[in-house]
Amino acid sequence: MVMTSASKEPVVSKQPYKKYLKMLSEYSDHKDKIARIDSALEAVQGISRGVPRPIPAPTVSETKLGVISLIGQLDEAKLAKFEPESEAAVKSLGRTNWKMPKPLESYFPDLLKEKYQAIDITKFSDAREIQLAPKNPGELANPTFSTAEEVIHALPADFDATTELYRYTLIKGFEKVLDDVRPSVKLILDRTTTKPMQAVFKKPSLLKPQIEAYINKLGETDFQRLHGIRPSQMFEKLSQPATPADKIKYALTSRKQFLAEDDFGALELVGYHPQLFRDKLDKMIIQTKSINDPKTAEYLKTLQSLRDEAFTNDPANHAYVEKLFEDKFIDATTRAKLNQPGISQQQFLEALGTQEGFSERLMTPFKQDLLATTTTPHPFPVKVDGVEAHDEAKYIMTQTYLEDLDKRAKSFYLTKDAFEAPNSMKFDQAIEVYDPKAVRKYVKKPDPDLLAKAYVEFHLPRKPAFKPDVPKPKPAPAPAPVDKVAYKSRLDKFFSEINRPASPANDIRIPGLGVDNEKFRNLGTVDRRLAEFIREPLTRYDYRLVGTPWEKMPFADRVKLNDAAKFIFRDLDKLIEEAASTPERLARLTRLENQLNDSIPGMLEIMQRIRQHANRGNGWFDATKTEASIDTINQAYRARMAKLKALEEQKTQNLVAGGSAPTEQANVLPTVQNNPAK
């Protein structure tokens, strides 16, 4: 900065120009690095599958083609012999006490008029496929059927197809009649089932033998309803080697209390990717070794034992044993037996035992706990988690009774005779099961086994088949194909669809990414799964892509993923530190700019003249680098120039108003507000 002394001689005061230019250059490099990472993250969200794999045309089985042909060839002559059966079915229903909301004839499909819309062709064809397949003699016995399709499975392979089709449509028509009957029956059950259920809640000992008998019949699927997994699935997972990520997670979490809080947090932050975890842990071990303090020796042993266990070759799934213990599926004795120090895989499997034995060890306490809960008296209306569950109890009771009524009705019309013998469907007897008087009498003297079943079912999560009655919506136009799974991002979708061990999105939050540019505002997180492309970059014909929707992924998109992994995970700690330093770097630079506020325009002018000189062909410096630097500076301070211009104009006005001529200082560094560098 130039000042004038008393003798009018110019005096140059010391200003931190060199420091400013160095800081500006470092900040520019820093911003370029962050921008490259931001751009890489944005780029991977735009990856594409490339040329779509051809979708094979759906195959139509010979059986289905035969059914389609059969329906197409039907005429009045072929169906005439079945008309008496249809008329008899309608008349038998007309003689009952039921008043239907529409004519009975309208419930039964007309094969001649409706053709392919008369039935669900796929369901019927699939049933015939099983019917025509070879069977053991035992499979042709007369079991209890729950659907018309199950009856078809048991029919002889040489049974007349037209007869089978016609009687199938009659049964389907009758089931539409029952759809209109059930709502009124449900109302009766809703009003009458509360009293017997209330008695059981208050005194379950009345039904203890029936409750115990029902619980003893429960199987692995009921265990799964409560816990989300079957014992046999747990056994299978225990029998398989632990994944590298599982080993790392187990080794780390089991030593949490022995690790410094910062170290545990840093290791947890990098996730359970083997290479990243090993690199981070090795740095900690090296740093600990460098500390000349006897107290660190024990801590060093902890870190080294963590490394040994995290990367052990032992295939035994100790991590999953620990999880089952934490979730209280296995006791401390079983845990100690399976997680013995130095146990081999063979010894581990021997300690685990057979699948049947393992399942029994889990099913026994499951049933015991359920029995203890269900034989304890409860006030009614009962509360679940503090919320009154009267409606839930009533719903389950009603549903249990309704299922039993359906089972009784099906015993009349879902039989082999209904298909094989004329006028054997017994629709009238089936519908009488739902007669209001019969239902009230049925509920008045409830079946103890049925009541016990409903009571136990209340204490278990609802079965998928239990669905509240809701009005059937009108068919809507088919929507455009969309993903059935909700993905967090395009990258999450990619990792979920390629050939790799399934794992959910596991994001790292990196403060400083995306915050200084509106374009990248949403890029503050990074998916840890990208890290695997450092060790094993994506290539053409990559096994992880072959046979997946991403098999034809363009070369450019593979490069985007590999580059993003390289930019971010090559030195994650340094990146996090670098990104977090952005606000402080900017603050320091701003303070220095304020100090050099009057000098910056002159500096820009000098730099522009240097660039112009370089453009005339003098090759004594890197013109390209200088031009890039000037562009960065101009872009960063274009907004400031307007402010500087206003300050200069105000200074001139003040001098004129004061009546004195401008000092030498005003002319030493000419302003360039009206002639910016380009």
C-alpha cells in the first residue's frame, strides 16, 4: 500500500499480498477438489442401465392354450345338456330364506356370452396343469378342500374338460352369492361374540386344556409371525460362514467398552467394508505404537486383538450367535458353548447340533411364554401397550367363527362329487350354514376349541389372511411401471439390483459437501458401498453386472462410479477434514480481503496485463495456468467490484466537497472497475 510522507516522497507500507495470493490459490484448489467430488456424486445419480435386456415373450402352456381353444369352440349345442344343472342350482337357492340384492341368475357366468371373461383362465389352467400331472394313488383320496382349484387337482386326468369347465363356473358363481351373504353374517357375529370372549379374558382357566392344546399345535410359521424369522432359518444362517462385514461388526461391537470413544466412533464411521476398516485400524495401531508411554501397551493389545478377530479366517458365525443372544433367542449357556475361544468350525457345528434340535430349543420357550401369557387373567376390554384392543379382540373372534362357518359350507359344495356327478353341489345346504338363526344358535353355545383358538390368536400378530372387510375399489387404469421397492436414490437401486451381498444403504454424512453451490445442495451424504470399487473397479462383463438389469451399463457410467469411489474413499479421513474446513478457510480469506479492500482492483489489473503479455507469444510462464487463475479471481470478486467502485466515487466526491485535489495515493493503483480482467 502506498502512503505519502511529509516530504511528499512515496512510502510503501508492508502488506500481506503474498500471503493473500497463497491463501487465495489454496482456497481455489480446495474448492476445485470439493467441486470435483460434488460433481462425481451428482454424476453417479444419473447412471443408466444402457441398452435394456430384451424381455422374453411370456410363454403360454399347452394346457392354457387348450382351455382357450375349448372356450372358443363352445356353442349352444355343447352346453345344452348342462342347462338343467344351472336351473336346478338357481332353484335350490331360491327355496332358501335368503333374499339376494340381485337376481340369482346374474351371479352365474354365461360361458357363451362372456367367453374368456367368464372365469379366471389362468387359475383354471394352472389347476388343470396339476390335475393332468402324474400322481400317487394317495393323492387322489378325498381330502378337505378349501378352493375349487384344489378339487380340480384331485380329479382324474381323463375327466371331461367341458364338464369340468361348466361345473367350475357354477361353483365360482355360487361363491359370488356367498360374498353377498357374509356381510350380514359378520354383523351378527360382531354383536354376539363379545360376551363369550369377555368370559375367557376374565377367567382363561376355563379353557386351559383347549388353550394348551392349540398352542402345542403351533409351528415355525407362528413363531415367525411373532419374531419375523423361523428357527430353521436361524439354524441355516448359523451353519453358514460369517460374512467379512459380520466379522468386523462383531469384533468391533464386542470391544466397544475397551476402545476410546473417538476411536470407536471413527471405526464405526467407515462402516464394515474390509479395506476401509483395515486401513483405518492400521493407522490407529501405528499412531498408538508411536506414543512412548507404557500405559498404551494394553490399549495396543486391544487394537491388535480387534484386528485379528475382525480379519480371522475362522468361518464360524460368532457374530450371529451374539445377535441371537442379544435378542434373547438363546441363553447364556448356549452362547458360551458356541462362542468358545479357539473353537473350530467342526466343533462349532457339533455344538450347534441338528436343525430339529435347535428348532425345538426355540419353539419350547416360545410356547411356554405364550401359554403363561394366555393363562393369565386380563380385564376386558383388554389393553395392548396401553391402547384398548376391544375391537381387535372382537374382530379376531368374528373372523375365527366366520372361517369355521366357511369350512362347514365348503364341505357341502367343494367335493369331487360336485364335479363328477350331476346335481351334487348342494348349494342350498351350504348357504343354510349362514342362516341367521343357525348362526345365533351356533354362537350361543360356542365350541371351546374354537373359542380357545380365537383367544390365542389375539395374542399373536394377525395372520396375512386376516384382512378387514373393505369395499372393493373400481378397477383403475393400469399405471406406468414403477419400482415395487422404494429406493433412497438411483445409487441405492443400483446396489440392490446387482450381484453382491444384500445390504441396505449405509450413508456417511460429510459436512461441507454440496453446501456452497445450489446445484449440489442435496449431496451431503455418501453411500459407503461405493468403497468396494476402489479394491475392485467395475469393468466390462463384470460378474457383478452380468445377468442383472445393469448388464449393459455404459462405459462412461462405470467410470463415474469408479471415479467417485476413488475421489471419496482413497483417503476418507482427509476428505472429511478438508470438507469440514471450508467455512473456516472462507472466513480467513474474507478477513484478509477486507484488509486489502483497496488493493485488490490494482492487483487484478496487473494480472490482466501479465496475461495480455503472455498472449503475445512470450513463453516465459504458463499462460494457461495464469488465465485459469485470473478467471477464478474475476469470478470470485465480480460482485465486490461494484462495491469498490461505489467507494471510489464516494471518496472522489468527498475530496471535491473538501476543496482539495486528489492525493498521489488516489492515482498510484488505477482502478479497473470499468475494465475487468477477462
